[in-house]
Amino acid sequence: MASVHESLYFNPMMTNGVVHANVFGIKDWVTPYKISVLALLYEMTTSKPIALQERRRLNKLILPLQQGPDLTLDQFLKTVEECCPQTAYAVKLRLHEMADGELKDMEYFFATLPTPFSAIDSEAYKTSVVGLFMRHMLLAYNKLSFSQVYKLYKALQQYYHSHYSQPGDVQVGLAADDSDMDLTSTEDNVGERMEKEELDTRPEVVDRGPLSQKQAEYFLARQAYLLKNDENKALKPSALQDELNNMLKFNPDFAEAHYLSYLNSMRVQDIFISTHSLLHYFDRLILSGSEGKSNGDEGYGRSLRYAALNLAALHCRFGHYQQADLALQEAIRIAQESNDHVCLQHCLSWLYTLEQMKGSDSSVLTEDSVKMAAHFCLPYLVSLGIQSLVQQGAVQGKTAHELMDALKDTDILHWKHSLSELIDISLAQTTSIWRMYGKSTMAQQQAQLLLNMNSLEQVNFGVQQNNTEAFAVALCHLAELHAEQGLYGAVSEVLKHLKEQFPPHTQHAKLWMLCDLKIQFDRAMNDGKYHLAEPHVTAIAALNKTEGLYRKAQVLKALNRTTEAYSILQRLQLYCEKTKYTEMIIRVMLVTAELHWESSGFATALPLLLQALALARQHHLQALASETILHLAFTQLMLGVPEQALGVLHEAMEPILAHGAVMDKGRALLLAARCQMAMAGTRSNGQRHAALGLAVQSLGEAAAYFSMLDCKERLRDVHYLQARLHHTLGQTPQRNKCAMLFRLLDQELQAPGAAVPLL
Amino acid sequence: DKCAVSIRPVIICFIPHTGNLISCLDSTFGDLVQIKKQLISVISLCKERGLVHSVKWASELAFALDPLPKNELPPSATFTEEDAQDMDALGLAKSYFDLKEYDRAAYFLRGCRSQKAYFLYMYSRYLSGEKKKDDETVDSLGPLEKGQVRNEALRELRVELSKKHSAGELDGFTLYLYGVVLRKLDLLKEAVDVFVEATHALPLHWGAWLELCNLITNIDMLKSLSLPDCWIRDFFIAHMYTELQMIKEALQKYQSLIESGFSKSTYIVSQIAVAYHNIRDIDQALALFNELREQDPFRIENMDTFSNLLYVRSMKPELSYLAHNLVGIDKYRVETCCVIGNYYSLRSQHEKAALYFQRALKLNPRCLGAWTLMGHEYMEMKNTSAAIQAYRHAIEVNKRDYRAWYGLGQTYEILKMPFYCLYYYRKAHQLRPNDSRMLVALGESYEKLSQHVEAKKCYWRAYTVGDVERMALLKLAKLHEQLNESDDAAQCYIIYIQDIFSCGEQLEHAEVSTALRYLGQYYFKNKLYEEASLCAQRCCDYNDAREEGKALLRQISQVRDHMEASNTTPVRRVSPLDLSSFSP
């Protein structure tokens, strides 16, 4: 039975086997809501002058009203009332005239609308936004058949009366009598309606009418823009998916909705739906692109290539490198066959990205890509390639001026072509490079520059783009820089912002998670709370394996489990040498040297430290070089050559005080004081006093730095040394004070078993 | 079940002779006379209510049974007082109803009190809504509004029917209508419950069973339902098995139905034929369809399936005869259009074929097969984009249409995107895990992507699930050959040859000679000269391998001469090929 009736249904959009989404070219049609908007426009153009401010508010309202989804009359009138109550009343009156009058009233309304073609001076001129809208509406209205006009009128009546039939509405008086007349039965009207509502399981879904094509396009554009630029302002993933499903139910041919669905499911890491939507989108796109175009550059062959490329990108995002590789090869092959150089370039840039993600060296590929992209005038790909090269170069120890030069060149390119996204990346990259070289001030300045810069992109929907990776990186650096200076309040502010801006499920959330964990770990280690640091290690390892191993070795060393720590460090060093991760190699060497200290193997630590120093200098890693020097000085001190130690230390003192973390500053000063003390022992009495005075001074500064970080173990040592010095110098009150401070801290720190940091 | 209990007395007082309808709950086929009686009474009941499709089904079945003697005929329905009162109004309304003037019919029935009148009243209102909906659809404003057109009467009907339902005042027919209304409102869960109730109240109404069938999606759901224990239930279960692709079980069911006395039923014959078609037992299906056409020459239903079979067998004259015959009967039927489409397709007139599939779709856009077939036509015409569109539409109508997924995969394969098409083939494979064609297609794609391990797995799996085209092993062997895994390749060739010879029929693309040639060389290399010479001799039976066979024989005899001098025993590594029992 069902099938018999459905057979009456045919699809008028189908010609030659292809269903065209819009064979009549109608993107919009008249609905009761649209009539209300028309009435508003009519009132605005014809009625007596409205106050300037109100007019301005109304003008601002026009575009959202035209583009947005259909509102109920309640919502509509409320919005207008907020701007201008007088106009709202006039609009209501006009609608009342139509809805409670006869069909001819509506026909009269359309007849009296100012035609955009005649009115040259008015706002409704034919090419204006308002004029265009009115023309659309008039055209759509004139195309309606007899029964459709009647249906529209019925819908208008219903639209108008549903506004008044809501319980608790005060303004019933205006239309109450008539609304009763419309309904056939008299008495149990309300009861029945209530029941109907009760029975309706999903009132919201049923009540939402379909969007017209215009409205749908606007909705999609807005949501896509928000997804790209500020995800938090877009609809929640589930709500957005509901909307999209609804839209697709009414118009399955609306391909763009599938693409948005793909983006949306990427947000929640749903590979199943995202693959499905992506392929569906391209299946649809292939059709729309095929009309009147050949298989070549512009036709559906093109979308085929990009379909494969997008599939590769998708697999890349989910970390399926093998799949991504296959898809990419396919894209490359098709692009080669059809001589599409632009597509090939895109493929190439994905290829080196993929290689990089897989962890292999891709600088040759990248260089090729840059050259070719420059040849085909694709500035975006050129500078993206250069940036990638800079990143690789920085890791491999290219000289600083080369890198900076390259970045400067790309910056010129960016500004010339207004590639705001790449400018952001470039700034974030400079921040990272400065940070790597140990120039914290420069890094901070670059990060601030990025965060305070006004983007070149247009600000749509009141949202500026600030959820890219570049921003996340800069903010993470900022957080770490503040942590180094012991400004933990600021750190938590920055992290809070990061958490809001990049919610945990998003793509770049891992960056701040790692950063947060590292900071917490460092704090726990500095405080000597190794049991707190331990759980962080697992979390860090989940996000970054190398970093996790390194931290694990640190914890093990602190817990005196030397053998385990040593084996981990050996493994780590081998791995890092293979992947050319210089920073980590140096760090591993330093920790290994510290392990040697524990077993009093100061002499064995020396060559290791020298090697580390050479590496650090070769790669211009100033922060690490300074730290290595600290280690070196300490080793020399322990080997009984304090003069040498102090000499070496002076070399590092300046950069540490200028750029170093608070911790390093304290350590350096403490070490200096110890060297001075050791040297004082060999000198004559007068000189000795002066030298010891210097040492007291250094210790005072070191104590100030350590107390900033609340680093109790080191503080205890400092107080002990201070007390000893004051004792030697015969300054009893100061000695007593320091001794008391030492005693207090010592009582607090009665945790046996853990190693006290030597340096 | 509370409702079922409360409804039954209503039916009995309203149709006293349904006593025998209820008695049919003791499911036995022993008494065909009883069944016939039940069918005759249900036919008249449905007829009075305008349920034409159920009347047709029951009548077909009744026709298949032996006629009853005059005294055995069931008494015509007895009237209650209410029926007598409503008789005139009912008669008038029924005539309007038959003329498709539903609103008019409903108007004259509004005051009637009898159950029969009430059903017709509600049914007219429902149909009026449906008819208006269809008219609206043609007249709709734009593509987006299409989905919005609704049967406005549905919600009112639901409110009224649910009231009566909770009061327990609905009989079997109205329950059925209530279920239909619920289904149309997408309240599927409630609809299933109501249909089950309807089958309990009136087991013989086939329409309710059929609606239920459309709502059941898997076997677990089917098992969880409590259905009335009646002979008609077996028909339902058999139909359900066919729908759920459990062909073996379905065939068993139908066989037992035939054995219990329904051997003349065209309905069962057609269902069995469709089932055979689904498992691609083409000969059986063809035979049954021919039988069906003899019994019922003006039948149009299922003839599209018949034409598919003729198409697969490339039986041009038969297909042409069928097409012309059907056009003579009714040219504006979906089935007719599909048959003509197939006919043109077989004659390689793909434009015309596509045109006729389009026409079928205009007649019924939810006709799944036509979308897929149209996709195939566009593929033939190398219009890939239109093909993709057609397949996508088919998937939209039914996500589980494996042929459309497979077609999409093929399209992309033709566009030389083997990785891209993997997704589609995988989808198809998911839906038909035991279909070798998808597995072979998957294997081929993997092979193109140089994913040899996956490719081998696919081919082997395709062989184990019963390879229809007998290509999987050959491909697997060639792949092994390519990878220099000669032992595995030889093994595959051996199985392949045994397979080809044992199936008996001649296959066009069989490459026995290739296999023999390779095996000959292989045995020769492994110094198994006996087997090698056997293969070489067999090679000589084939034109394309004759020369090589002879050359190999010469080589063998040379080496043998040489060997007799040295006399060493070769190491046996692969079991020899036993060809003695087969003849090419």
C-alpha cells in the first residue's frame, strides 16, 4: 500500500539521470517569517522618520534577519522591539491585517511593496542588499502557483496565531476571537492540543523547519569559519552534527554539509564518520564539478585529485602514516597524469610533512618543494617549505644567522602576499628558536609580539583567528618562560587560558598538556618532592616518549636508583644520537655526569662534560652551554682546583644572570660562593676576610633566588654555609640567625633516602 | 499481553465466524480445508475494507488450494445491529472510497458506530492525507521543501487511535492502521509493538505481517518478538529469512510449505525463485521463473529479477521476448521499465537503458535496484560522475546496498584510484562478508598498492568462501609467482587446476594452460621429471601452450638420458599433481 502511494512521487529535479540540487535557480522562497521581514523593511522605508539611533540599530539588524534561520514571530518581534518598539508595533499591525483579513490582504501587501526597479533613490535600490532580498522574494512569490499561494497564506495565519496561542501571553486580546474561529471543534480544543504536544516525542526537531539554501549556506559558512578560527564559539560537536543531519535530511544533495560534518567529526577524533563524510562530500563534488567541464584542469578530475589528497591529510591527522602514504602516492600519480602542477606541489609539501612526522630526514624533499613552488608562483607553499627547512636546520645545528635570514626572507614574502597564518607561524618559530638558543628575553618579546599583533585577516562574526598551532606554541613558551622565573601565578593564568582556548579534545591540546606537566614536574623536583614528580613521568611519556624517558632517569637518579637510571640514559643517548636530537643528547650527558658525581667519579665526568660543551657551542645552545659550564666548574671544584673552577664559572655567569632561569642563577651564585670559600682557605688572613665577605654576598643573592622558587633543600645548604662563614668572620648574631633558619629547614626536611642535589 | 487479551472478544462479537480464524492458532497444515476456509473469510473481510493488497495475497494463496464443495463454504459475515444501521452509509462511502474520493467517504462515515465503518473512516482519512502529500510534493516550491511535505492527517489520526488503543477498542484492522500511522511518523519502536499486537488480533491479515517485515532489521530482533502461533507465521518467517539474506533457511521453509500442500502457489514459487537469484543459483532460478510465467503469464511482479537472471546469462532472445510481453501488459510499471533497461543494456544501447531506468525511478524513486542498475549503465557509458551520483542515491535509499558500494568502488578503480576505492570495497565486503567478488576486488586493489600480504589474504579468503568467478586462486598463484614464492605458487596452481576440472563446466577465462605451463617448469626445476612430463603433455592440449609443452618434453627427455648415466634420486618437496582422475 505504501509503495503504491509513493509511486506518485517523482523528482522534478532530475534531468538526464543527474539530480540537480537547484534546477530552477531558486535559492530562497517565501515563508511567513520572510513576510515579516518584508513587512519590517516596508515599514522602515515608508513610515515616518525614525530616530537616528533606532534606525541605526534596525539597519544593523537587517542582515542577520535576512540570512539567519526562520524565527518564530515571538522571537522576531522581540528582536525588533529591542531596537525600536514603534516599528515593531507597526509590523505587528501589518501582519495582523494580513493574517486576520483575507487572502487579498496578503496579495495587496505584495502588490504595494516598493519595487526595487522603480525606486532609484530609496534604500531598496535593485543592487542593494535590501533590494536584492526584496527582488528574490517578489520573484519567488510571483512564481507560486494558485494552491501554493493559498498554502502560504494558511501558513502565515498559523504563524501569526501561534504567537498568541501560547499560554501566559498577555496580548491575547488582539486576536483571540479569530483564532478560535479557525479551529473546527470548539470545546476540547486546548486539551487536544496539549495532548498532541505531549505525544510529540521530539517537539524541537519537528518544529524546526528546513533552512532555505541561502540560510543553509550562511549557517555552514559561519560554523566552518568558527571551527577554523575559534572552536569554542562554534556549536558543540553533537549539536552541530544534529543540525547537519537535519539539513541533510531535507536536502541530501547539499554537499558542503558533508564537508562540515567531516570537520566536525575530526574535532571529536571520530575516524569512522569523518572518512565517511569526506568521501561522501567528494562523491557529491565530483558531480557538481562535472557540468560542462572536461576531465582536465577544472572538471571533476581536479576534485578527484584533491579528494585523494584530502584523504591523505585525514590519515595523517589520525597518525595512520602508511595509509596516508598510499593515498598521497595516489594523489601524486593522478596529478602527474593530468599535469596539475599546483596539486603536485601540494602533494609534495604533504609528502615532506609526512616524512617529517614519520621521523625521517626530509630536507632534500623540502628543498625541492620550495624550488618548485617558487617556480610555479605558490608563495604559500614556498614559505611553508622554508619554515619547515628552518625548523629542520635549527635542530641540525645550522648557524643562527642563516636561519634568521631565511625567516626574514619569508616574512617579506608573507607581508607581500598577506599570508597572515604564516606570519603567525613565523613568529612562533622565532620564539622557539630564540628559546632554543637560550635567549629568554628575545623569546619572550617575540611571543608577546605574536599575541598582541592584529591579524591581517578580516574579522568575521566577531572572531579573530587565535586557535592555530602558532598561538598554542607561543603561549606554551610563555608559560615555561614564566615558570623559569618562578612566576607561577602567571603560569597558571597562561595555562588556564590555554585550556579554555584549546579544550583537551582538540588538535593542539597536547602541546599545553606537555608544557603543563613539565612545569609541574620541574617544580616537584626542585621542591624535592620526588613522589609527586613520579606520576608526572608516566603522563609525560604518554605525550612524548623521549621526554618521558629523560624525566624518568631524573627521578630514578634522585631516588638513588643509579643503575636503572644509568641504563635508561645510555639507551636514550643512543636513540637521540640516531634521531639527531642534540638538545636531549646534551641534557642526557649532563645527567650522566651527575650520576658519576654520585659515585665520586669526578674525573670520569670531565670528558663527558667537555664533549657536551663542545656540542652545545657547536649548536649555539647558550642555555645548555652555561649549564654545562656550571657542571664543569663544580667538577673542577671537587677535583680541588677552585681557581680554575671560578675562572670557568665567570665565563658562564654573565649569560646565566642575563637569560637564565632563577634556579640556574641561584645555583651559579652558590657555586661561586663555594669556590670563593675554597680559595679563601689558601690565602692570607686579610685577603681571606675579603674573599669570605664576597662569598657571603654571593650566598645572600643565591638564597634570595632559591627562596623565590621555594627550593628548600638548596636553601638549607646555603644557610649552613652562611652560618659557617659568619662564624669564621665572627659575626655572631648573623650566624645565630642563619643557624636557626638552617635548623628550621632541616627539621622540615627529614626525608631520608633521597639524594641531595650536589649542584 | 494485556492488549491482545482485551481485543480478542471484540473481534469475536464483531465477526462471529472468526472463531475459525482464532482456531488457526493451533498451527498445523494438516487441515488444508480449514486454511482455505480461513482464507476465504479473510478475503471478504479485507475486501470490505479496501485492503486490496492483502486481498490479492490471500486470494492467490486460496487459488492454490483445492476448491471447497458448496456445503463447506464458510457462511457470509453475520450482521450486528450496528452493522445494519451503518450499512447504507458504509455502502455509499465504500463507493466513494473506491473512486479515490477519500474525504467524501470519510465525511459520510463520521457518525457510524460499527467497527468496519470506523476502520474505513480512519483509513479514508489516512489515504486522503497521503494523496494530498503526494500532490503537494509535485507542487513543492524548492528542493529543500521536498523533505518537509508531510501527511498532515497523521498526527490527528495518531492522537485518536492512541486514545482508542489505550482503551482497548481497536480490532485487528485498526491496529494495523495505527501501526502504519506510527511508522509513517518514524515511531518505529511503537510501530513494531502495535503490528505484533495486530498480528495477534488478526493473524490472517498479511498486510500487518508485511509491515512488520519492513521494520525488522536483524535476526535477533526477529527472535525477540512473540508472534502468534499460526500457519501464516511460517510464510512470514520464510519471507523474513529472504529479506535478511538467510537464503538457506528461507529455502528450507518454503520447501516445507510446498510439501504441506501449497505447491501450486505462485507466491511461493516466485519467492523461491528470488531466493535462488539471491544466492546466484541461476539455473534453478531461471527454471522456476519459467514455470511461474507458464502458470501466470500476465504477472509483472518479480519480472525485473527474472530479467536480471536472463541478463547475467546473456539470453538475448528470451529477454527480448519478456520485454515485449511486459510492454504489452503494462508499460508504466517499474518492473517493466527495469526489464526494458536490462534489455537495452544487454544490446549495449546504454543511453536507452539509462533512460528506462530513469523512467522506473520516476515511477518510484525508492526503487533501489534501478538506481544501482542506472549506475552500471553510466559506468558502461564511461560517464563516471553520473555513475557515482546514481550509486550514491542507491546508498541513500538503502545504506546496506552492497552492489552500490561495490559499484562505487569499481568506478574509482576505473579512475585509477586503488587506494580510494578500498574504502568502498571494504564497505561492500562488510555487508557481504562471504561474497568472493568483493574479496577479489579488494585483493586486486591491494595488489596494485603493493600491499602483498593483504592481497594474498584477500585472495585466499575469497577462495575459501567459495569463489564464484574462480579467479581468486589464479590471481593468488600469479602473485606468488611474481614474488618468487614458487612453492606457494605451485600449490595454488595445483588447487586451481583441480578446482577447474572438478567443477566440470567450461569457463571462458580459465587459464589452465598457464597453470600447467608453470607447473611443468616448476616440477622440472625441482627435478620431478615424471610430473613435469605429465604437465607438459597436458600443455599440448592447449593451443597457446603447445609449443612450450613440446619444448619442455624435449628438455625432460634430454635430462633423463643424462640422468640415467649419473642416477641420483631427487628430493621430493611438493606433492605431485594427480591429474589421472580428471580429463580436460
